[in-house]
Amino acid sequence: YKSGKLIFFNEKGRNFKLKKYLFELKSKFKPVSSIYTQFMTANGTKELKILFKNERLFKYPKPTGLLKFLVEQTCLKDDLILDFFAGSGTTAHAVMDLNREDGGNRKFIMVQLAEKISAKKNQTAYNFVKNELKAKKPTIFEICKERIKRAAKKIKEDHPQYQADLGFKIYETIAKNYTNITDNIEEEFNEEQQQIDLFSSNDKLSEKDLQALLTTYKIYDGMALNADLEKILFNDYQAYYGDKKLYFIHQGFKTVDLIDFIAKLDDDKNFNPQQFIIFSHNFSSKHQREIKEALNNYANKKNIKIDIILRY
């Protein structure tokens, strides 16, 4: 080839491959095939033992250097990194440390099943999670969670000048224990339900339960996990608003709160809900019917059609 490069033809002489040299690669790193010699001898076990005070909790954990290399090779500085088999949490540790090194703003999502730790196969890990972490059922998830916490703490201790947010949130999938999520309010107003007060319990939702419920609803409604909901007071009743969806969760709803809602709907140009979502267990059938009739019969000034959705 006139440029001095080599061309390799196939047997028929039609198709060809142009040989590229290492110095021509745009990446400052060697090809991915070379990472084995660079990282496979690294001691991921040693890194984990440093965080967990010489406890050997996880067999063959990946070294953070390997994960940092892969992330830096394949991702931008503000990308979202997903590890669907988080294990001991090495990927999260690597992302946090890489951000510290190069000023990146990468985020991570770690997914780990609550896989049970066998007391026979790994007694050290089982005893550590049960006795020190106080988990009733020792699982790999507990090690992953604790590793991320300790890695973040160590980064802050070793680099006090680094002020980025190293916090994280935990989301858990749980079995569906409610009867039905429906978008058709008519199904809920049958004769049998009119005779039953669904919120006979006086128990209030804890803050943890409230956030879990709102997060579940946001996911169901296609909103991001980290999407913020605005707190809105109607008279003295607090609701939650975002993405044109209005969530009525708490007990204590009164007719005067509904009147204040209608006034805001008419007068506030920035308030344009299209869905009125009710946590039915905290609303009597009387108030459910009252909301339905008010929204269906009142012609608001903006001519907004609002769907009423009951959920359990």
C-alpha cells in the first residue's frame, strides 16, 4: 500500500483488512485485550480486607483498578454506570474513586439480589453480617451496601479536600401486596365498596413508608427515581405534585381542602395537574365520591381534564 501500511486480502482477493499500529490508536490506553496482564494479578481481596479490617468476606472480588480502567475506557465523565451483578460493590467503589481522581460526575446503579450467605460455605462473612451488621438474614447485599459506605468514608478520610457527594440511596423491590392499581375509578365505586370504609385504621404512614409509597408510584407513572415532588398545601392538607401528577396520600382530607384545590386550579397558572392520584386506604368512600363529583362536574377555568386514579 502506498502509505506503507500492510493490507491483508482474503483467499479470493476481494475483501481486505488494513493493519493498524498501536501508536495510531486514539485512546491513551492499550487495547482492552491487554488488561489481563495489567490487572489480573491485582489483589481485589486485599482492598476488601483493608475496608473490613482483615475480614475475608468475599471470594475473588474484582480489583477497583480493573473497573476504573474499564469505566475510563468506555464512559464519559458524566455517564451513569450500571452493574447488574454488584457482588461486593467494587464498581461503585471504583466509580467514586475515579470521580475523585479526574473530577468526573459519574453516577452508579448497583443491582444485587438478597442472595443468602451460607454459614457452612462462608462462616466468616455469615458471622460478620449477622453479628456486626446486625442483619437478621445475612445476604451478599448487606456486604455490598456496607462496602460502598466504607469506601466512601475512606475516600473522604484519605482526601479531605474532596467535597463531592458520596451518598447513595437504597431501593428495594417487594412483593405486590395490594389488590390492584387501576386507572379506572368507576371500577372502585360499586355498592360493596360504598359500604366499606377502607381507611378504618388510624395508623399514620411513617416517613419511610411514605417515601417508599411515593417512589413506587413515581416508577409506575414513568417518572425518574430521583425526580423531585413539590409539596403543596391545600388549606392544611399536604399533597405532592410533579410531572402534572398530584398525589393525595395522607389521612385527614376534608371538603375545605377540596375547595382550596379547586381555587388553586383556577388561579395558579403554573398548576396544571392532569392526574389526581389517591391512596384509597386513607380516604373514605364519601370523600372519594366527593372528589369524583367535584372534578367531573366543575368546569375549571383552564378547561383541564383531570383523570382520577385510585390506588391501594
